Amino acid sequence: MKLYVCWGTFGTPLHTHPCTAAHEALTAAGHEYEVVNTHSFGGIPGRLQTSGRKRVAEGTGKYWVPALELDDGTWISGSKEIAAWAQEHPAAAPSAP
């Protein structure tokens, strides 16, 4: 599973950044995932986008992050949508040995 974010998953002083909210929701649900920093800005023309943002657009149809790529190739776009998915699909607890 890969979480595509803009520059990182750090907080901001005035509000919870969407990429941070998605990261926190996945972590709280117990998921392990790779964070992919896409850099750039979703609103610039496609020809100027980074390879990470282009990958997001291939999966979601738009350059905006956060976006979550599941292991089965399914994409979820937007922090609220990712948080809802994480809450509905918590990570399975490890099996006892």
C-alpha cells in the first residue's frame, strides 16, 4: 500500500494538513504503508508535474494528493475518503504464534 502525499506527513501550525490527516488515519487503523512524496502542486499543468503526481493522475484521474494506492491496484483519493476507508478497514491483528 502506498500513500502519496505532497511534501510530507508533518503538521502545520494552523490546521491539520490533508496529507497529515490521511497519514494519521492509516496509522491509527494499524496499517503499514509506504509514503511517497510527490512534491509540486496539483493545480499546475500536467506536462509540468512530477513523476509522482503523474502516477497519482494515472490512478485517480487528477493530480491532487493525498491519494492511496492499495495493494490490489485500487485507488482512493482525498483525505476524508482515505480516513473513512481506514476506519472501515482496520489492519488485521497479527496472528498469535
